[in-house]
Amino acid sequence: MRVAFVAAAAAVQVEVSSHEQSPLSALKTEFAAVEAEIKSAGKITPGVYATVQKLQSMVTSIIEPAIVESHAADQLLVLTVFREIIACDATYKKFLNGDKMAALTALKSVKTE
């Protein structure tokens, strides 16, 4: 999977090899293996079956959406900081080029939290 973020004249690329497994995928794989092992062992008690079903439901309805939501929030933060760095770099280049008035104007327009 290849992801690229482009802002102004700068670009950032993040590469993840296809052979690496995300923690969520690893958890799903391990869960499927445990579930298959339980099914192949023959009869199981209703309590064990109910527990496995509850865990499976919890992973798909609570844990997975929380991970996706958290990732989206983190990604937004990364992009925000990246844009601020690009703006800072542009201001610094103006300053280096001797356009001190433009650099000062740009600095005054920067919003900080």
C-alpha cells in the first residue's frame, strides 16, 4: 500500500510492505485460528461458544470502529502539523530571500493553538 500526501511543492510518502500485517489483521487471524481450533476439537460447552461469539461481536462492533476512528483523528493531526511545517518553511524562505516584510506579515497571520 502506498500513500502520498502533497502540499505546496513538498511531498511525503509512506510505504507499507504488503507482507506486514496490521495489528487488527493479526488479531483477526489469531481469533479465527482459536475459533477454528475450538470447532475442530469437537463439542464445546454452550458457555465457551457464547464467550467466543461475544468476543467476536465485541471485536467487530466496538474495537474495530474505535481503531478506525482513532486512526482518522491521528491522521488529521499529522496532516495539520505537516501543513504548518510547510507554511513555516515558506515563511523562512521569504526571510532568507530578504523579504522581511512579507515574512513578518506571514508570521502575524499564523494561528497557533
